[in-house]
Amino acid sequence: MNAQHLSHLFFLFSFTVIGCGNNQPVVVVYTALDREFSQPILERFTQKTGIQVLAKYDVESTKTVGLARQILVERNHPRCDVFWNNEIIHTLRLQQEGVLSPCFSKSGMSYPESFRSKDSTWYGFAARARVLLVNHDRVARKEWPRHLGDLTDKKWKGQIGIAKPLFGTTATQAVCLFAQLGEQEAKRFYLELRNNQVQILSGNKQVAQSVGTGELSLGLTDTDDALVTLREGYPVTIIYPDSSPTQPGTLFIPNTVARIRSCPHPKSAQQLIDYLLSPEVETALAQGASGQIPLNPSVNVSPSVETPSNIAAMTVDFEQAALLWNPVQTFLKQEFTAPIPD
Amino acid sequence: MGIYVSLKKQSFWVTIVGISLLVITVLNLSYPRATTLLGNTLLLAFGTAAGSLLLGSFLAFLLFRTDLPGSYAWILLLIFPIFIPLPIFAGLWKSTLGVQGLLANFTGTVFSVGMIPAVATHTIASLPWVILIVGLGFRTVEAELEETALLETSPLHVIWIVTVRRTWGSIISAGLLVATLTTTEISLTDLFQVRTYAEEVYTFYASQGALPPLPLWNIPGHLLLALAMISVLTGTFNMPPDRWTRMWRCRLFSLHRWKWPAVVFLTLTALGILGTLLCILIFRVGLSSERKPISTPTVTSTLQSSTDEISESSNSKFPQRLSTVQYIRKWSIHTAAGSIWRCFVSRQDTWWLSLACGFAASLLTVGLLLPIIWFGRYQKWVSVILSILMGGLLAIPGPMMALALIHFFNQGGVLGYIYNSTGILILGLAFRIAPVICLCLWIPLQMIPTNIIEAGKTDVTNRLQMIRYIYLPLSLIPASIALLGGTALSMGELSVTVLLHPPGLTPLSVDIFSALHSGLYNQVAATTLLMIGFLFCIGLLLAIRMRTLKQPFST
């Protein structure tokens, strides 16, 4: 057998073996939750049901057109069955676009009404909080900020980091703040933050790491990223902003799961959604490295972070907040995508 | 290999006019931040081109035109980083030069964010391309001209008035390629927070879910860039075959007493680029953190039984988190070896997938281009069409190409089948590597003297025999080099791969990129080290093939 024959064999292998599947039932899931956290859950689902999960993971950066965008692009010929989002606003936007299909889930009904849609198009579970991460080697304890508003203080000029506010939970928080504070107050906050030379990083992980390594004094990030940084041994402390009873509260953002309209494997999709909403998954996510907060009252685990039952949580009508998406995005894009040089 | 781009004199003016037109066009358009974006884009492109051309041209001359000891090994070593994906390259450099990186004591915060680290990292990443293109340009300078000039003046003066002057085309081509790659790239600008046109387009598309406004597309800019690249490629493809064969007969300048200082300089450069990178990788792959409890006697615990942290109420209104444990970071060889082994075992599917898709894309491209390029030896118009196609492919940013493929293939029927399989990824990769493979094939095939082919024709009776006994054997070496190079490039390709890979399959570059963004530097380092090892093996194979090719048709 010469080199040419080998090449032919390899060519055939490339096109056939890899491209072909088998007769095992499958479900295609697009998941925005970090692969390190979501993959074990999906593998457990396969073990339990025998349904093969074909997952497409998001990457935490702005370089990709996100999964929600891809679902919209594919809406006429969907290949995705289940969208497992790590936040809620994009799911609501997909719902408003009519891309989601109602899907009644028994296990989903045990969640509070505020975390599931009235028409059963989406369900919320396992939340994360938006927190401040402080490098306690760089910032003395008495100076630690207590409120989001403290970030506009001139003493933090150039020392604060946030992820690009057009994506992910940072965008969700912006929309929620606009809904909570009103347009004028929220705009004032973000403009002052920009004038305070806030550093715009590509993701919440980068924010947490920059605070951990001391590049920045403090940053606005998610609890899972903060926990990872803390456990890596960096000198950081987590602060829950505005969390006293008299204040608006810390924002908690749930994961959401939804079935795509006209998806190719609706039955498998239903099974996966049921599984993701089961107490087993919330327990695993709470006890895992991401330390997510269970929303199902029947889940009885001690989370490794504060929960809405311990501290004041921001009350947000997510569906109303989602309607503000476009104007908020326009404002943030103008102010944050190409900041005026110093 | 064999990438050499010659630019005719008028192409230089095409470039200058193009850039001027780009400036004027963009300034006249009404996009609100046009000036900022344009300033950043041009500064990044020109800064990178200037930096990489200055250093790269000097290195290219040392490596390709002097009697430097071990020049062949140096060339391979310094060109090797071409195959390391840019986001990984940038991420690792940032983790070295950024605050609290390995070299932070020397660099301070200069390399944290902004234009300086962006230009510096792009410059380092572009160096291999410049060395290769300019170096091969140096090799094709006419030895007769240099020897005649040497009768009249000193070697240094000859280098300046003959060698460098005859290589201007290559230097400008290299600069143009660097500027093209820099202006269409977004991962590095994102990492260092430099806002450019390219990033603005992607940000707009990703956040708004709509096509960006027309001024943002910067169509005149990309059109002119494509035209400039087409001009360069046309120059290359239309160069007389004897020009290429000069490569093996060029004159080497003697370094005399500067020989060993040059070796030291090259060693420092190689250590600075590759050595540092390897050190970072080895440091990262062996790093782990160990949990150790610390005493916090003054705090009031409410969650202590279940967590690593406790809630403190020194100011009862504001609960805060304080650690009751600390994590000590330490490095060990066991961790390093374990990480690499685990990565190798657990990611085998990823490796095979990337290898198979990369090879398939490479094979597809070589298979399509090979007959066209042979045909192009006899028909000049083929080279013009190829120049247009390849120039266009070079100038189109990867994500844009991927989006176009998604829109085209996300249909029913056969197109849908391709979209839902690895076929779409293989196609996307084939488009991305086509210009490089085209150059890899074109130049060696042009170097084959016509009399060899004509002599062979006397022994065959029909076209099928000509293909079997003349064209295929003569194509074997360049095709295998193109195959290996294309496979390696495909394995590291990210911008198209990240959008086109089907669900359930995660290619290597996406795997590394995700881990990099998730802060899993240990995993990134292990995978990158394995990848470097693999690419090194491919590099060795290429080197062996190149040695065979060194004087293939000496008469």
C-alpha cells in the first residue's frame, strides 16, 4: 500500500466515519453555560437515558456570534433542539421572536412562578449572583464598596473591571438596572462608570482573574467566576452589592432552558428539559465548582454562596426588562464599544 | 513552503493610493466613531507592519543570505510559530507580560492593555511570515547583479543598493500581508481592548442581530485590500520560472567576525519568542493550588459548616464574604506530567477530529488546485483568475466567511446535510487555507523546467499516461508539503472553526480557545504543548521533504 492509497483511505475516513452517526437517539443542545460545568450534566443524562447529546458550547468572548444569534439565523431550518442559556434575557428575546416552542415539564412546575414563563416556553433554574470581587491585598477593608453606586467614586478611577456590557450577564444586569432604576438614573450610572475609566474586558472570567492577579482592584462579575478565582488562591473577597434589606438588592440571574420551535428531535428535547429541571441537576450545579444557587424549593443543599433567602435580592420583571434590550444596547454600544481615548 | 510574493513597482502605488482612498472614504462617511476606529485600525496595522518588517527583514537577511552556521535549523525554528493560533499566542503572552505575569517585574503594567501590547504581540506573531516572505525574496535576487556590483563597491553597499532594492517587492508584500491579517483580526484586539473597525463590525452583528450599517462594513477598504493582494499574487503567479530556480543558486554573504555575534543575536531572539513561550507553558501546566485553612477568630459565622467562606457582619447591613481557607499555588513536575497525560487521554476524540478535518480540508484543496495550477502553466488567464480568487479569500475576515457559509448551507436537502455534518467545517477550512496551499503548489510547480516535461512526453502515448507518469510524480513532493502544511494550519484555525463546527464535536482550536477564556490555563498549556509537539513532528516531516526538494532539478 503506497502513500496515495493511504491518502485515499484517510480521505474516505474523514468524510464517512466522522460525519455519520448511529441509530442511537440524539438531542442537539446549544449551551451557553461553561463547558466545564455543563458537560458533566449532559454526560449524566446520556448515561441515564441512552440519548446521545450533541452539544455546541458558547465561548466566553465577543468574537463569536452567540448561540442565540445562531438559533435565529437557523430559525427556518433549526438543528438545535434545546437551548440551555446561562442567563435569561436572550431566552426571552428568542421567545419574543417566536423561536421557542411551548414545552410542558412536570419537574419545571415545581419552580416558583417568577422563574418560568406562563406559556411554558422557558424555565429558569440554578441562579448566579452579580457580585463585586475585591482584591483585598490592594484595597483595605474599610474602603470596600458596598453598593454598585460606589463604583463611580473617583478613588476607583481606572481600577474597576467589567465584561463588555453588550454580552452575557453583564448585558443582562444592564437591562435589569434600566428596568429597576429607570432610564435616567441607569444612564447616569453607566456614564459615570465610563468616565471613571472602567476597564472593559472580554468576559466575566477575565474580570475575576484581573482582580485576582491585581491588575485591577475590583470588578463586577458572576459568583461562579468569583468562586473559581477564590479557589485558585488569589487574594479576593466577594461582596454582594446593595444587599441590605433597605436597598434594591443583589441581582440573581437564573439559567434558562427552552425547546426550539420545529426542532428535529422534540421527544428527546422534552426528556432533556425534564432532566435539566430535576432536583438532581440543581443539586449537582450547587455542589459543583460553579456554586450555583438552587431555585427549586424542593432542593435542599447548602450553597457555597449567598442566596436570595439570606440577603436582599433585586426584584426584576425579566419579561419587561427584555423589552428594553434594544434601546439599552444602543446606548451601551455608543458609550462602551469604542471609548473615547484619554 | 515556498511562499514568495513579488510586487511589481506599480503595485506599491496601488497600495498607497488604496490606503489614501480608504482614509478619505472612511473620513467622509458618517459613522459616529469613524475617526477613533480608523485611527486605531491604521495605528495597529502600520505599527505592526513597521515593527515586524524592521526586525523580520534583518532576520530574513541573516538566515537566507549569509553563511550563518545552522541557518536551516534557525529558519525552521523561527517560522514554527506560524502554526500556533493567534489567540493562544496572545493569551500566553499576556499571561507572561501582564501584571503578575512571569516577566511582570520587568514590564510593569505596560503590557496589560492598550495599543502597545497589541502592536507588540501582533509584531511577534507576524515575524515568521515576514521572515519567510522577505527571506525567499532575498534568495531570488540575481547573483550576477550582486557580483558585478561587488567589483565596484563594498559588500555592505551592495546589500543596500542591489539586494535590498531588488527585494522591495517582497518587503512591501510582507507588510501588506501583515496589515491584512492585522486589520481583519479581532481576538487580539479584544484581549488588549483596542477598538478597531473589524471588532466594531462583529460586536454590532453579535449584539444587535442585524447587519451593521454600511459605513461599518468598510467595503472600500476591504475592496482595496483585496485588490492590493490580487496585484501581489498576480505578480507572483506571472513571474518567469527561471526566477524561482535562482533560489537555490543565490550568493551567500560572509559574516566574517560577525558570525558568532549573529548566532548570539538569533539565539536571544529565538529564546525571547519560543523559549519564553515554552517556559510559560511548562510553568502553567505544572501549577496547582493547595487548600490550607486560616484562622479568623473575630468573625461571626453563619454558613461555616457548609462552605469555604463565611458571612461577616462587622457592619450588619452589608454582609461580606471572607475566606476561612487560603489556597497556596505551587508547581510540581508530577502535576505537569499528569496534566499532559490526562489531556492526551481525555481529548483523543478532539485530536482525531481536528486531524481528520484538517487533512480532509487540505486534501480537498490540493485535489482541486493541483490540476488548475498545472493548467495555469500553459494558460496565463488561469493565473489571473486564481489571483482574484485567492486575493479575495485572503482579504475576507474568517467570521464573515463562516457567516456566508451558514447562510448558504442552512437549507433543506443536500445543503442541509452538509451543514449538519463535518462537511461544512471541512469546506470552511478549505476556503481558509486555499491561498497558502495555492502558493505552496504554484511556486514548486513553476520551478519545474519545461524541457523535463517535454522529455517525458516522448515516452507516453495519451493524456492519461501523461497524468500518471509525468504530472502526478512531479506533483508528489509539493503536494505532500502542501498537505502537511495545510493540515497543520487547519488544526490551528479558529475564526471559521468556532462558528462552523457541528454540535457534538469540538475541534482542537475551539477546545483550547474555550479553555483559555475559561481561565483553565493548566489545560490550555497541556493541550498547547501537545499541539506544539505534534506540529514539531509535522515540521520535521516538512523539513525532510524540503531537503529532498532542495535541488530537485539540478542539471
